[in-house]
Amino acid sequence: QVQLVESGGGLVQAGGSLRLSCTASERTFGSYDMAWFRQAPGKEREFVAAISWSGRTTTYADSVKGRFTISRDNAKSTTYLQMNSLKPEDTAIYYCGGTRATGVLTRILNRYDYWGQGTQVTVSS
């Protein structure tokens, strides 16, 4: 059973930056595709960004493209989400998800089998 632990959330003013981290307990972390999703109050959980097991392939939601960067360090079993130029509409609980790599990097929520507990990001205007 893979356990994921997010950290790095907090309160930031609009235009500011935060870096989220997601550390996995699994020693075979390098065989998992990883993603970040977010859920705002009263809304469904939505895709933010994903990265392939090797780190060579990434994909982003249009709403964050050019502002957020997903990366990973397999030696540390950690995935990162660098968030710049934050907007109030980025306010949400951010979750990292993991799934065994299949060769196709997915944005689909229910394709991810393992989830962290979430970290709150609040952007004030």
C-alpha cells in the first residue's frame, strides 16, 4: 500500500508563490505516474498537473499552464508542484495522486489509485 503525504500549503497573497511536496512511502516510487488535483469548496476535485514516472512527460490543466510546474525527484520519492502567480481562484485543497505507470499519462481522477490527505492552499486578494 502506497502512502502519500503532502506538505507546503498555506496562505499567500495573490501574485505570490508556494511549492507543494508529496512524499511517497513506496520504494518503487519511480514506477508510478504522479499527479496533483485540487478541490475547492462546493466543487468537484479537478486535475491540475501530472508527470510520468521518468519525469520526461508532463501535462497541465489550461488554468494553470505557464504558472505551475510539476517535477519529481525519484531518489527522494517526492513530487513537487511549484505554483507561481497565484490567483484567488487557485484556493483549494491540493491532493497528490499516484498510479502505476502504463505508458499513457492520464488526467483522469479515478485512474489514480493512491491519494494523500491533502494540503490547503489559500490565496487572498
